[in-house]
Amino acid sequence: MTPSDIPEPPSAARQADLLHVQDPANAPAQSEMSKGPGGAEQSAGQNWERKTLEKLAFAALTEQRLARRWRNFIRLAWLAFFILIAWAVMSRSGPAKDSATPHTALVEIKGEIASGADASAELIVAALRGAFEDEGAQAVVMLINSPGGSPVQAGIINDEIKRLKLKHKKPIYAVVEESCASAAYYIAVAADKIFVDKASIVGSIGVLMDGFGFTGLMDKLGVERRLMTAGENKGFLDPFSPQTERQRAFAQTMLDQIHKQFIDVVKAGRGNRLKETPETFSGLFWSGQQAIELGLADQLGNLDFVAREIVKAEEIVDYTRRENVAERLVKRFGAAMGAGAVHALQSIPALR
């Protein structure tokens, strides 16, 4: 064998190539490469399917999670609503202090006197009953600041004051702050004495019924009012229909009757203290100083003065009934729930 027949040893680069081919760790890569173009497409398709399934699974889980949270929210909302109802029933405003010791019972009458208002007959009568029935109450003081309101609500309160005075034999006083007019004065005359500030507004012993008439404007605009009634006078207060003299006379008779009831209540409440003049029952109002001179009020004084000097019980306990936040929320929720029923009933002919 000649030297030329002996193979030369492989170079370093060639040795590395041989080791790379024989290394088992490189086998998978070499296998992937051996698949060619068709194998790469199949692998890409499998990756896309896996990613799509993962996205669908995550979307389903997210939807379930949101649905569960919404159900929990609804349940908590109903729970909170029922808690508010229970709170409204159990937490009616009552005496703010311990009423066992001798004290002056306070009932506030503020704002418009009307059904559903803070100065409604329902709330004021309930407060007056609680004040009169409390053994620690030496007297009841009505703190009044109202421009008036419903003669019906005022009449209910006036009658209840008379009944409670007779039953419990306790004095009741009215203390006027800014104003005590119209229906508010209707209530005040049931008190044993009326105390005012010299600048208070007192009086307005009268009755009114107001509204608007648009018939002239409708004639100018060429608008025709189409009002159908059963009963010739059913729509005589309609502002878009003309008012006849007969209808006007009927309304005036009704107002005069209510005015007379008001006058009778004032005369019965004030008695010989009233210095009647032609203007006393004309609907005018006076300052507190003038009201004392006319016998519409008794003397100057505020709440603290009456409690300290008249009742002789400086401690004041508030019996005023007020709607709390929970009660108002419950009423609004109930109104919202009933809105659909109201809209459904609006299509039915109504008697009103």
C-alpha cells in the first residue's frame, strides 16, 4: 500500500459536521427539516386550531364569570332593598331624647300643608298624638313656619288638636317663626295661645282657586279644543274651554262656603280675644305686632321663651315625624315598579 492509498484524517470542520449528524439531540430538528414544505403547513394548521380553541375556552369562562357577577349583583340589590324596607318600617322618627323626665314636647309644622308633604295631616297628627300621650310632656308646642296649603289637611289637624286637648287635659301653644298664613293659621287657632315674632307674617284668612284660560290665544292661533264629556259641567275647570257665568257662580259659592268654615274656626279658636274688623277675614295678612293688636295672636315669644317661661320645662323633646331616606327610596322604587301598570291603564276611559 502506497502512501497515497492511506486516507487523510478529516479536517476539524468535517469532524464537527459528522458529530452534529450523529448527535441524538439534533435528531428532532433534523426530522422536522426532513418533513419538507408539506409538514410545515400541517404544523401551522395544528397551531392555529389550538390557539382558536384556547380563545373560545377563555371567552366562555369570561362570559360565565360576568353572568355569575351579574346574578350576585341582582341578589345583593334585592337584599339591600328589603333591608331598606325593614329600616323604613322600624325607624320612624320619634322623640330624639329620653322623654321620661318633664319636658316641653315639640311638633314642627314647616312648609306646604298638603297630603304627602312633611306637613301632611298624617305625619302631624301622629306626632301630636305621641306628644300628648307622653306622660313626661308638660305641654305641646307647635313650631309653625308655613305659607298655608290644603284646607282639608288643616281641618283634620285642627279637629285632632281639639280632641287631644279634651282627652289629655294638656295645654298646647303655637309659636310662629317666619309665617303662619292661610291653612297654617287654620291650625294655629286650635292652640291655647299663639306666640309670634314682631316681624312674623300672620293671617291671610281666605280661600282661593287659581288657574289659567287660553281660549283667546287659541282663537288667534286657530286651534280648536275638542273635549268630550258626559255631563255638561264636567270640564268647566278646563283651561282650554270657555267658562260660563253659571259655572263661575257655582265655583264662587263653593269658595264662599269653605271661607265661612275658616271664619267659624278662627272665631271659635280666638273667642273674645279677636278684635274683628271689616278686613279681618278679607285675606290680608299682618306683621306679628299687628296680629297681636288685632287679637290674631297673643304675645311675642319664641320656642325657648315658651318652654322656659310658660311651660316651665326648659328641656325640649322633638316629636316631629319625618320621612327618612329609606322611606323615600322605597316610595320611588314602588313608583317606578308601578309605572308600567299606570301606562297600561291610561288607555282606559277614566272618571276624574
